[in-house]
Amino acid sequence: MRDHTHGERGSTEAPPDVWTGSATNRVQWLLALAGALCLALGIELAVDNMWTSGIAALAMSVVGCIAAGLLILFGTLAFVHVAVKVDKDCLEVRCGHMGVPRRRILLSHVVGAEFAQVVCPRQWGGWGYRSRPDIGTAVVVRRGEGLVLSLGDGRKFTVTVDDAEAAVRFIRRRLSTVRSPAA
């Protein structure tokens, strides 16, 4: 589950220009499987039924199973994986294997970065892209360590990512280099 090869280098080399990290939740594959089974049930009802119980009831069953299956399938696959990339200008978060939804935050809008030892889906209301007025916005794909950004408008943005401490160090280094020439 952990991959700590995010550009951590020895002290003799120059610091990296880009930090990348990711996190994966394998449990959500089970939910995706449930969605696929629901979708398959809807297709099976449509194709292999004798249509003797009435067309309205059958149509509602087929549409309901297919819609529920697609919602579950795509809703879970979008948040099985998260990839975070921090470069000299911004932090970019891409969800799922297709990279959608994505969020891009300019480092000029970031006031600070903190390491969160445990980010729990329960505190955010579940997995996925979450927003809570009292705590901020988050991308939560699993329980564990995370990165918390304090934004210039007073809001916070949290993302669960492996080796979040390295991301915090990288962002703080970037923020100090961005602010030092202007001072």
C-alpha cells in the first residue's frame, strides 16, 4: 500500500522539481463488483425474461438495476485511486484511473501545509470528494495519513496520500522559495 519512492534523495543531490504521490483503496473494488453484479442483473432481466409479469414492472426493475449498477460502479471506481502531483506552481489531485474528478490548487493560494496522522472517512461522511463547511474540502480514498492545505481564503483542503510527510516538506520548501524573493 505504501510507496516511498517519491523523489526522496540524498543530501548531495538537488531537491526534486516535482513531488508525486498516490493512495489506493482496494476495498472499494468490492463495491465496484457489487455495482457490476447489479448492472448484470438488470441486463439479465431485460434479455432473459418472458415478459409475463407485466411490462411496467419489468421495465422498472430493469431500469432500476441498470441505473443503480452504473451509479455504484462509476461512483466507486472514481475514488479507488488518487494521484497527487506538486510542482513549482500548483498541487494537482486526480481521482480514479481516468483522473476525473480533478482539482488544481495554485501554490500562490496556499498559506500552509500540515501533516495529518489519520484522516478518517467517517469524519468526512465517507469516501470520495467531500465538502463540509466546518472543516473544508477533502478527497478521501482510504483511512490513513494525509495532507492538509490551508488556503488563503481560510478554507482547508485535505487529501489522503501515502508519504504525506514528504509532500508537506516539499510544499513548505516551495512556499518558502516563492515568498523569499518577494520579501
